[in-house]
Amino acid sequence: MAAAPQPVYWLGNDTLRVSAALFAENRRRLCQGLQGKEGMLPKSVVVLQGGEQQQRYCTDTDVVFRQESFFHWSFGVTEADCYGAIDVDSGKSILFVPKLPESYATWMGEIFPKEHFKEKYAVDEVHYTADIADVLSRMTPAVLLTLRGLNTDSGSVCREASFEGISRFTVNNSLLHPVIVECRLLKTDMELEVLRYTNRISSEAHKMIMKNVKPGQKEYEMESLFQHYCYTKGGMRHTSYTCICGSGNNSSVLHYGHAGAPNDKTIQDGDMCLFDMGGEYYCYSSDITCSFPANGKFTPDQKAIYEAVLKSSRAVLAAIKPGVKWTDMHRLADRIHLEELVKLGLLHGGVDDMMKVHLGSVFMPHGLGHLLGIDVHDVGGYPEGVDRIDEPGLRSLRMARLVQERMVLTVEPGIYFINHLLDQALSNPAQRCFINDHMLARFRGFGGVRIEDDIAVTADGVELLTCVPRTVEEIEAFMADSGKPFSPVQNK
């Protein structure tokens, strides 16, 4: 007898169907990883706590809910205030949902029975959260494995599951985190399919922006258009992060778009635009940056800087394969940037000597790229035994391990003219000696260029997930022709 088909997450129209089998496979991989872990006891049970519905400060206004990432990876549950348990020996999955008050039916909609969630998420059992201690007690676990560990990007510790009655159990909060992080690090075929989708929709949204941008518009109009496209065409209620819509000098502000600089400048004729935006579908992220002139035509200076960044991007993409050091990829991008700035006349001297004094970090202070998945800065960049390199530029790198097949990464080299960093370099004798002061003055206020693609690492190279115009010629032709669809040149 054939197995019953798995339920799917689907928002209708042309949005992606995601099978609950994706999360069953994640749980299977987690159990397999734990079973081989030193110190694991038989009859161990993983307990994860999902995200909680939050209100805006002291009000009763709900913040739009987004599931906690580890819990989503394990169960794919969209509702708030849930728990999940996984029997490591058998793989049995148990979902705990809140027992809702009768008033919920008046204000929030239908109250579904437990069987609804069992079918919706293809788990083995569903119980109420109030009964979690009793249900777990009947399983007689030797130990509960809870999640506690450091996020090496934020510096925050993930939230460990806690519930009334947990003191009845033996709890281990150190075994689970490194194993589940390594599982999240390498994507399954089903996860890769979702990430291809988020990239396709987000790429199309970026292309729509390129067709519609005009001097005189506000930066936030471009943010709004991007979000509108991702939601209407892709079912993406959330973006992966705050949209960065920098024009002119704002394109040199690395995390522009925050509350103090809310994408509110008027775009000027001659501005370089740097738009870093990514849509999120069912908690899976994308992260794409496109840089282009607002009027659709590069000036000679804009073309020179853009093509320097594009050269480093393509060199890195060609070099990535399993086994390479991510830190070496960052240094490769730095070296190419410096070589190109020498050709342009902004710098003079030996590039090897420039590398020794970290001159590349003056123009690219951030890391080359990062892991991508359920979080835009996905977990796993610095496991135990892999240390951050305390050097300018490299200390901002969000991963320092060897590249592996099935990693999904961003490749995002950039060259920026940030007054603060330029002034520091000019006051540093070790760096000033390489800088052409007169030429540099011409680029004050230029802003910056970043080219960011998402890639999946294959057995012998990369799969490029992002699909947008990239060469100067492609961008200018695409922006000039409002009716013609973009057809990229295929590169190896």
C-alpha cells in the first residue's frame, strides 16, 4: 500500500508548494547526528520551544509573527506558542499546541482540534502545551536535550526550552546545539528547492526595481515596490532583513535603511543606487544586492568601480569549491579590488605591501559573504575549534571554515568610499603612502558598489541561485528597454 501523500505548505497561485517531508527529513538527520554523538544516552528526547506571539511594547497590538528558526527547521509550524519533542531513538515527533480559550473563536477565528495539527504538519502525536510534562513523563526519557548555544553573528544565546514541570527531568543543554547547527549548515534537496524559489522571486523583484527607478523618486518607493512584488507574486509576507535602498552617498552606508536612516532620500540624476533586499518564503531567506546608476547610464567612474567589483565577484565564484578556505576567498576579493584601484590611479605601489597593512578593508570593511538559509546570516560560521581572525575586514567575516558541498552562501564583494575609513587611512602612515589624495578627493561622495549573489556549493563548484543583469552592458540595455525581458549570458 502506498504511503499517504505528505501535506504541503502552499499559498496558492504560483507560489511554491513545500512538503512537510522537508521537516521530517530534517528531524531524521538530527536524530542520526545525535545518535553518533559522544555522551548520548539511550531514551533521549529533544525538546524545542517555538516562538511566542509578541505585542508592541505595552500595547495589545500584535507584532507580525515569524517562527523561531530552529523550531521552524524541525517542524515547519507557522503558529506561535508551540513546543516540539523528538524521540531520538525512534524518531517519533510530538507537537504541543496551546489550548485556546473559547473567546479566541470570536476574535481570532476557528479553534482547531489537535487532529488538525497532526494532519497539517505530519507529526506522530499532538498534545496541548499544558500537558507537556505529563506526556514527556510517560515517555520515561533518560534525558531531555534542550537547545542552548551562542549565535556567533549576534552574540546572543538561543532560547532554551522551559516549561512548568521541567524540574522533574534530567536536562542536558550542551549536546543538542552543535549537532543541530551542523545539520542546518548543509541543505537538503528540498531546502535547496525553497532557496531557489526565494532567489527567483527576489531576483525578479530586483529587476522590476531596475525597470522602474527614476531620479526624483524616494528610496522608500523602491523598497515598497520590492516588498509588493515579493508578496503579490511570491507569497512573501516577510523580507529576510530590513531593506537597504541607498542612493548617492547612502550607497556607502553598509546597513542603511534603519530607523535613523529610513530609505528616505530623494534619488538624484547621476546617483549610484545600491539596493540590498531579499524576500523570505516559509522562513527561508534570500539576500541579493544590485548596484546600478539611477538614470540607467554608468559614468566612467561608476563603470570603473562597478567593473572592479564585478571582476572580484566572478573570480571568487570561479574559485569556490569544496575544501577552499572562506578566508582565502575574502583575501582574493581584497587583492583584486586593490589591483583594480591601482589601475584606476586611486592607489599606487605594490599590492602585496598593501595587503600587509590591510588596505583592502578601507574599501571593503565587511566580510565577503555569509551562510544563508532559514536565517539570512545562517548559523554555523564559527563552530568550536574555528576562531575569528582578528584583522581588519576578516574580523567581520561571518564564516571562517572550509567550504563544503550543500552550503548556501552569499558572495558580496564591494568597494565603498566611506569618509570615516578614508580619513583614518589618510592619518595612518602605513596606509596613506599608497593613496593618491588628489584622485581620492574625486570619489568623496561617490557612495559604493556591492554585487551580491546567493550560491549553493556543488561537488565541483557552485550553482548560482541569483539571476539579475550583472555586466555594465546588461544593466544599461535592460534599464533602457522597458519591454524586453532579461536573458542572462550563461557563465560556467
